Amino acid sequence: MSATEDRRPSELEALCAENASLREQLAIVTEIGTQLSAERDLDRLLERILTGARRLTHADAGSLYLLESHDRGHLRFKLAQNDSVDVPFRETVIELTSDTIVGYVARTRQPLRFDDVYELPAEAAYRFSKGFDEWAGYRSKSMLVVPMIDHRERVIGCLQLINRKPNPSTRLRNPEHAEEAVAPFTPHCQAVLESLASQSAVAIDKAKLIKDLEDTFEGMVFASVVAIESRDPTTSGHSERVAQLSVSLAKAVSDAGAGKFKDLSFTAPQLKELRYASLLHDFGKVGVQERVLVKAKKLFPSDLEVVRARFACALKDVELKVWRRLVDQLKDPRADVADLLATAEVEIGRDRQLLRDMLDLVLEANEPRLLPEGCDQRLRAIAQHSYLDADDKPQPLLEEHEILDLSIPRGSLNAEQRIEIESHVSHTYRFLVRIPWTEELRDLPRIAGSHHEKLDGSGYPHGLSDLEIPAQAKIMSVCDIFDALTAWDRPYKKAVPLEIALRILDDEAKAGKIETELVELFRERKLYEPVLRKKP
């Protein structure tokens, strides 16, 4: 057998081994490509890119840098990995200059490959810093750095790989071991990494675009919350607290795994949907008259001033009548001036006190508390009193619409105003449904528009019953009621202590208005504690 024939089996084995290696690399490239296409979270995407690059090239360590979006004169050291040494990582920003290897690659768009980075050519424009190696007891030897260039031909960052290991499972124990175990990166490694870098650049661009859009949307949501609360500053923070409570309760439901909601588990996108729905649940208040929205008493301030002016006019009318009569009486020369003056003052004092008592009753009735029994009849009795205006025409102390408002049994809103306040839910739905939501947020308008519905059908705006109300809206309803009860003092109500608020939730659940199991979970897990700690 000839020498040539002797070499054929070993050559065949080498070809088979190379073919197997190429198949493995192709499988890895395909796997990484699939992962990059599917991943939307930027931080996880960067982890996948760097891990995949090291896996393809058997690199012991690696770093990933991104150009700052707002300042392309700086690079952000975004990520670092190292199989041999465990060191804490902290993001830093470095100036984009050509005297560093990664800066040179980013500026020139040309990859660099070194068998030993400690032995750079003397004429090289860049230098390698040994600071990390000396601090960590590491030895950086072979290195490969490639730019990441997106579909618009812009450099968006760089991949830097260090210390290729023929056996990827090898752990470099010390610098001496690295000298022996590290191999150079090959031209094939460079070609594979450049291909991955190009694909990664497009994926990063897409992920950053998605993140930018999400950040923009998040900003719009919070701007909307600011717009809502600027119309009624006394409710400041309500939407954010309801969102925090709702997400916490939804997570608790997912963890419970028992009872009515045992099969209900919320995904991360569903929790985001609930959070946004909670933040925007009161947005429809922008469609409610501001004076109704912030109405603290039964009469509007302007209406109360008119009532006060009537009482002042009534007092002047009484005084004028008395003084006119006194003038007529004093025309009689036999009149006792002192006696007549004393009588006039007593009469004016009596009428002044009567008017003051009637006004005090009006002011008492104007408070948004439970109306005392018989108060409405006494208000109608006050309305029977009249005075003469500037044209000598009789005017009642109270008009019919004022009597009706002052006779509101509880709270500050009459039936018409309550309907207007309740209409904010319909306004919220009409506003939100016009937004082209993504697939994962498609139920947001329905959730936000159902947070005032009750299990027994007594809620609004549609009178939905148990099975028609989304589970997320049921969760939000519990949290909305709790925060409205415990919010710090507002002009129209005092804050309710924790135990009373929880008791009211229990009463609502027993009455079939809200979910008993949600209230129990809310109480047992003490989900309210983080929110209450933030309140003054």
C-alpha cells in the first residue's frame, strides 16, 4: 500500500470532523438567528448576542459596546461575560477615540484580530490596557473585535471576544494556564462573527425601535394621567396607586391557584395591559365639567355666594323697613325717641338672629354629610321667607333648585351631576377604543371601561353582571374602591382608616357587588401596605 493510500483514512476523518463542525456551527447560527428574530427585550437580546458569539467561536470572554443614541461620540460598555473569572460588572460610558481597540474598530468600521493582544505593532494607532488583567488576575491573549453595522450602514456598536479555547469547557485557571490553553481566532471565526454582528445589528435596531415606541407610549400614558389629575389635584396619585395595587392583586391571583380563580394566571403582557388600563381608567374625566368634577359641597361656591347675598339683602330690607317705620313714628312730637329706638334695635336684632339661624341651617345642609332628619322641610320653610329687591319685587331666600341640591341625602352631587360624573367611564372607553392597540393590549379599553360594573348588575355604565365583567376589571374595582376610601382628606370627604376601608370592602363583597375572593386575597396578603406607606 502506498503512502498516499495510507493518508486517505486520516484525511477522510479530518474532512468528516470539519463537516461535523460546520454542521454544528450552522445549527448554532440558525438557533441564534431564530432567537434574535423572536427576542424583543433589548437587554435579553444583548445577552443572547454575546453568548451566541462566544459559543460560535469558543471565546472565554467577551464584551458588547453600543454607541450612545443621543451622543454618537461615546460608547456604552453594555455587557461583559467571562467563563474563567467572576467579576462584578457595571455599565460605563467611554469616549469614542481611536486610541482604544474598540474605539478604532467603531470609527474605521474595520475588524481587528490579534493572536496576542499584549504584542501590538509599535506603529498601531491603538493601545491595549492591562488594567483589568492586573486587577482580576487574568491574561487576555487572542482577541477579535468586529463592528456591528445595521441595514442603514450605521455602526451601532462593537463585539469584542477574548481568548479562543479549542476546548470550550476549559476554565483558564491563571495567566500561565492561559498562555498554554488559548488559541488564536481564525479567519473563519472572523467571518462567522461578522455575519452574526450584521444580523445582530438589525435585531438590536428593531429592539431599540420597539423600546423607543414603548417608552413613547409610556410617556403618553403618564402625560394623560397628569392631564386627568391637573383638573382635580386633590386626586393626585390615585391612578398610579390603583395601577400598583391592581398589578399586585393580579400577581397574587396568579400565585393563589385555588378558589374561583384557580385557573387564572396573568402573563407579563396581560399585567402590562392591566397596568395601563388602571393608569387610564379615569381618563374620561377630561370630558366632565370641571366644576362638577371638583364639587366639594352641595352648592357650587358661586351659588352659595348668591344665597349669602340674598340673606344680606334680606337683612338690609328688614333694617330699612324698621328705620322707615321709625322715621314715621318720630314725626309725632309726643313720641318717646329712646323707647322707639330701643324697640327698633330689638326688632332688628331679632330678625338678624332669625336670618343668621336660617343661614346656619343652609350652611349645615350644604356639607356633604348625611342630611339630618327633617332638614328638607326646614329648608322649604326658609324658602317661604322673602325680601324686596332693588326694584321692590319680592324674592325668596332659597330657590327651588337650591332646595333640591341642599336636600341631597348624602354627598355633594345631585342626580344630574352624578350621571355626569359616572359618564367618565363611557368617555374613557370612547377615548381608548379609538387608539390602535397592539394585539397584546387589545382588551385594554374594555377593562378600563368596566371598572365601575358590579357583580349584581347594579354598576355602570352598562349594568354588566358577573360573567360579563373581565377579571381584570373586577381586580381594578377592588383596588379603586380601596384607594378612594383611604386617600388623604379631600374637600368632600375625610380619609377612612384602614380597618374601616377593609370592612367596607367586606360589606360590598357580602352584598354581591365585588368579588369576595379578591377582597380576601387583598386583605390576607396585605397588598395595601406599600401604597399606604407612601401616603402622608
